Amino acid sequence: MEESGGRSRRDKEQKLARERALVILRVRSGAMTANQGAQELGVSRKTYYEWEERALKAMALALENRVAGRPSVSMDEEKEGLRKRVRELEKKLDLAEKTLEVKELLAAYEDFRDKGSKKNRGIGKKR
């Protein structure tokens, strides 16, 4: 019994939302003024404009291009935050490993260069 009561309430809310949307579209198309729309909805003009703004933002969001396929499973904020942090730390680790690799290569190059310059010192000297 309670489920049908909940469903009935949801149906009423949806019907009310559709009526509001219809009035907003009629105002936006010039078929009526904002004052008339507010009066028909039984709200102030200020409230009408707030609803209109929310409706237009929601419509624009709903019409954005989306990735095809089934939407990903939503995760809680904590898990998503932790995953983001792991990605950041993995990037930092990768950068640190590459930096260490470059330092080791530079050290090896300097050793090689120093050994080569010691050998070459004797070449230019007179005996």
C-alpha cells in the first residue's frame, strides 16, 4: 500500500514539474509574459525567474554530449578521493624514479668524462 502512495506522490510531483516546464516554455516562446506565468503558477515573479533559471540550466546539462554506453557505477566521494590521490602519488613516484635515473646517468657520464680528461691530460704535455 505504501509503495503505491509513494508512487502516487511521485506522479503528482512529475505532473507539477511538467506544468511548470510548460509555463516556462510558453513564457520563453513569447506566448505569455513572465508576470502571467508567475500568476498561472501561483508564485511571485522572482520565484518564477528562479525556477526558469534552474530549468534552463538543467535542460542545458541534460543536452550535453555524453559518452556512449552504460554510465559508470557511481562511487562514494571518499573512494573517488582516494583513487585521485593514488593517481597523483603514482605520477609523483614515476617522476621521482625518472629523476633518479637521470641523476644516475649524469653521475656515470661525469665519471666517464673525468676519466677521459685524466687520460687526455698526458697527451698534450711535453716530456
